[in-house]
Amino acid sequence: MNPAGYPEQVRRAWAIAKKDIRIYYFKGPVLIFGVFMPVFLFLAFFMGSRQLPLSFLISGLIGMTLFFTATAVSPAIFPWEGSAKTLERLASCPITVEAIVMGDMIASILFGIGITVITVIIGLALGLSLLHGSTLLSAIILAACCFSAIGMLLAVPPTNVPSNIMMLSSLIKFPLIFISGIFIPLEQMPAWGLVLSICSPLTYFTDLVRYAFTDVHYFPVMIDIAALAVFAVVFTAGTMCLHKMTMPQRM
């Protein structure tokens, strides 16, 4: 059976997204690693860094929240479905691999944006002033797309053992947290740390969030936005291409 046209594939991708949210995104492990983990990291750092302004700390919390929630379960969806043999049934339907991947990404994007908006509201309730709301909204949407693509990129290895993918995910995500200017301002980083931070999309998102709340930024705002957009396009294209190559190995 030939796959349906593009509009129909989009509709089926949306159906997959709704299925993912219903089945995966409100499970205990997802809430722990996607929601509570950044909160615990924030509290641990806050208790030992009271000299830093609240705007700096909340901006870092927003960055961690979106990063962790948008990548919380997307790396493990394919292994979970592969081990349960539901991926084979899905692949046998008239749906493209790109639509399957896009459905998983849409679920990650919506989940990440929803939880991050709650974090922004908490920051406003604590007395922060939102100076550039449109910039913050654009940054959240772009970063959610980018981080969701990263999560799906981590799921490329054709294994049906979720723990293997989650271990790989942790090995990549946690170092990114510490080189992205969340805990240490970029201007205080050594030269080698700054070079590493440039390679992380989380750096540019955190910089935009701080600009939105404090009107202070390290990189030019347009550079931050352009970098996030480029990372999102590159990671999404790479995810689509690599999953088409590895999908037959999962069956």
C-alpha cells in the first residue's frame, strides 16, 4: 500500500503525537527525569550560590526545564515500541518513517513547551519582569523543536533496550548542562569552556532567556536565534535521514 499524501501524513503524525502523550508523557520516570531533575539541580545550585541574582538562576531553570522535558522520553519511544512489537505494526501501516518521527517530535515539543510555560509563570510570580516576551516565545518554540530533534537523534541506534538509550542520553545531556552557561556565566568561563559552549544549542537558548528577563545577553540576539534555527534544521534533517536507515534493523 502506498503512503498517503503529505496532508494525510501530517494528520497521522498528529495522531502518533497524541498517542505518545497519552501513553508515555505522564508516567513516573518521565516526570522525574523531565520535570523534577532540573528542579533538584536548580535547588542544589541555588543553595550554594545565593550571591547570583534570581534572574540568572530562574533563566537557567527555564533552560534546563525545556531541555530535560523535550528530551525526557523521545529517546526511548522507539526502543519501547520495538520491544513491545508495536513499532512493526506501525511501520506496516501506510505511513512514512518521517511521519512517525515527526509525531514523536511533536509530542516532545508540546510537552516541553507546556512545562516550560509553567516555569516562566513561576519566575514571574517571584517578581521577575518579562522585558522581551516575543523574543522569549520565539526562543521557546525554536528550542523545543531543536531539543526534541536531539532526543530523537539519540534514539537512532537500532536497539530495543530502552536502558541502553537512556544511558547514552544521560552521557550526552548532563555535560551539555554544565557547558551551556546555566551554572556559570559565559563571561566567566575559561577560553576552552567558551569554545565548548558555542557547540551547544542550550547555550543560545539560555542566553535568549536571560535577555528576555534582564535585557543582558552575551551573544547578539539574532545570532542566538539563528543558531537555534540552524541547530533545529540540522538535527531534524539528520534525525529523519538516520531513522530511515535504521528502521529496518529494528524489525
